[in-house]
Amino acid sequence: MAEKEKLSIVVFNGGLDHAQAAFIIATTAASMGMEVSMFFTFWGLNVIKKNEGSIPGKGLIRKMLNLINRGGSKRLTLSKFNMLGMGTWMMKKLMKEVNMPSIDELITMAHQMGVKMIACTTTCGVMGLPEDAFRSEVDTLAGAAYFLGEAREAKATLFI
Amino acid sequence: MAEKEKLSIVVFNGGLDHAQAAFIIATTAASMGMEVSMFFTFWGLNVIKKNEGSIPGKGLIRKMLNLINRGGSKRLTLSKFNMLGMGTWMMKKLMKEVNMPSIDELITMAHQMGVKMIACTTTCGVMGLPEDAFRSEVDTLAGAAYFLGEAREAKATLFI
Amino acid sequence: MAEKEKLSIVVFNGGLDHAQAAFIIATTAASMGMEVSMFFTFWGLNVIKKNEGSIPGKGLIRKMLNLINRGGSKRLTLSKFNMLGMGTWMMKKLMKEVNMPSIDELITMAHQMGVKMIACTTTCGVMGLPEDAFRSEVDTLAGAAYFLGEAREAKATLFI
């Protein structure tokens, strides 16, 4: 039996635009029969953080950073032209108008299509993020070695 | 007959610096005998928009977004140190001094060397960009499935 | 004898966050027995510039740009939430607390593990950077053709 072709994606930037691109590519690849894994690291972890709940992290600095960098699919902003939220609001409105699924819907779709989502252990360590800071669609926490294991078997690897 | 090795590039960020890197890599690869395809999406579409002409898009919000995010190779700015245009002006001056081709010239060169340029249908849909918003060197409009078809046959894929 | 699997990384963005990600991936890959090459271009050159010494570049504009864009591993800032340096200071403090190596230490480690570091000739030409603007761990200066030679043999290529 032929093995499935793999696609490996690092989601590093936590922008709404980057998340949208990453999940559209991931779900399209899955629908084409590819095996997709998404490795969320640094600001990218914001995409898969829960939208509700308290601010995690031990110590004042960590609490502050996790407050500023709160994350959650509903709090993502555009990496360009955010314009104090107005650009992001405009883009979301236009996306809705053409029936593009939201990040929340894309995460659910990706999960249902078997896309694997992994949160980077190292960043979680630095930022003091416990496993339950992430939504239920996230499969596991793992490090760079795990990502490289996927990448070297993948047909293509994207750093987004 | 041996097949040509492929290189697949996603141009996501519309910065002058990103565009310069993407086209230098693309034209170098083409000169080495590789088959190159460039997939322009999100802010990256600005690189291949026409420099002249009216602002496209139906509805006030779309018109406004396309005004702010006007694009065209001559309007690109650096993603860092733009400094209200001064950084971009300085960089362009230095590039000219060492005879580096402009983005305009790089697009023409790439096209003449057979580099394929594709505009992302999905982003065009959201932003209301018609096919004639793009310069003549652009080959076609296509979606993520097209890009993935290229990427899985490519020796390397870059997300820029 | 089996050839080593290759990993090819372009370091384009000079952020502290991007540098940290690039070097953690590079050193992890080297520890897994992969052959890693890092190609530093554009703002990425800041990561491997010497921390001390005078400002290089002929002509006023070049001098000014190299002053603003000074670089050196100790001067890198976060690409997001720098907040006039406070965000970067907070992140460095948290990284130290969990014993994460600094960029300086990661560069030394990478060099000792055989990771090849290459500075992009083209950017050096534009910015007027002589070879001795870079730290001793940098192996050589080379152009896009060199990078593409590595990328087409690599198991994975990342544009960071």
C-alpha cells in the first residue's frame, strides 16, 4: 500500500493572515489526501490557545507577557494594516462576505480531516503555558526534534 | 529526457525586501535550469498588481482596503526600517548604486526566463481583485490546490 | 556509506525570535545527525554581525543605514511586542530563567556541531559590508546560487 505524502508546516507568526494561510493550505492538502502536521511555535501558539480562561504563567513578567500576548483564535490580528483593530475588522468582514470559514471553523475542519496539531514544548516552557492552555483539537506537545522528524519525510515544509 | 528540477515559492509578504529576495532566488534558480513557479497570495499580491489604473473592489470596505493596500511594484516598502518611506528610499538608492535590478526589471526578467507567476484566487475573491488588476507577466489565477500540486513535486518550497 | 541528510535554512528576518527559532532547529537537526547550512541574507545578516567594532559602509546613506540597522547578536530585538525594548528584555529574562542558551551561545554551539553559516554576498554588496563585519563562526560569503545548490539536495528548506 502506498504511503501518504506528507506536508509539514511550522506556524511561527501569530497573525490572523498567517493563520488563515496556514489552515487553508493544511485543509486543502488534507482534502488532496496528504498527511499534514502543523507545529505551532512562538507567536504561532496564540492561534491554538483557548479563547477563554485565566492568564497562565508563574511570576510577574510571565503573567504580563501572557496578558499582552493573550492569543486565542478570536483575538488574532493582521500582521499588517491592523490599524488599531480597524484593518482586522475590515478583513474579517470581507472574509465573511465571501463565506470564508473563520480560524475557529478552520481549526475544527482541520482536526476532523486528521491534520495533526502540535504545540512547541520549548516555547511553552519559556512562557509558562500548561497543556490545558490549548484547545482540545491540539494533539500533543513536542519539541524541535519531533518537527524535524516530520520535516525530513515531508514532500514540502513551510515556515509560516 | 531528464525532467527539470522544480522550485516552488509562495510570496505572502508584500515587502520590497521580501519581493527582492523572492525574485533573486527565482531568477537565479531559472538560470540554473530549474523550473520555477511563484504563487502570490495575501499581501504578496501587491508585488504583481499593476502600478497604474483605478482602485478595484465592490463595496466601501473593499474599496478602502484596496486604497490603503494599493500595491504595484513601485509602491512596495521595506518590512522593517521603512521610517515613513525614508528607509525604503535609502535602500532603493543603494540597490541602484550597485546595479541591482528593480522589482519591475526582475519581474520582466523572471517572465522572460519562464518563471510561472500565479495569483491566488482566494485572496482575489476576498479583496475583490479582478484578473486585470494584475500585470501582463502574471500567467493565471489559481488556488491552494494548484500550489500544493507544484510543491509536492518540487525539490524545495519557500514561504516568503 | 550513506550520505547525511541535509537541512537548508535561509535566515532573512533579523528578529531575536526568528534567530532563536532558526538556531534551535539548526542545532537540533545537527544533533540528529543532519548536515545543516544556514544562509543569512537581508536583515538576517544582523544575527551574525560582530557585536563590537566600527560602522562599515562607504557613503553617507550606507553609513546611516548600517548605524540604524547595526545588528550583532546582543542587539537583536523581538519582531513583535518589542515595546521600545521592554518586550525583548522580558523575553530574554524568561529565556534565561529556563536556561535557554542565548543567541551568542547558540551560534558557538552550532559552529562546534558543524553547522555551516554563510553570509549573502548580494546583501553585503548593497549594504557595503566587508567580510570582517562578521563573527569568526561564519564560514564564507556566497550568493543565491550557492543556497539553491544546498536547497535542491536538502530534505527540507526553511525560509525564516
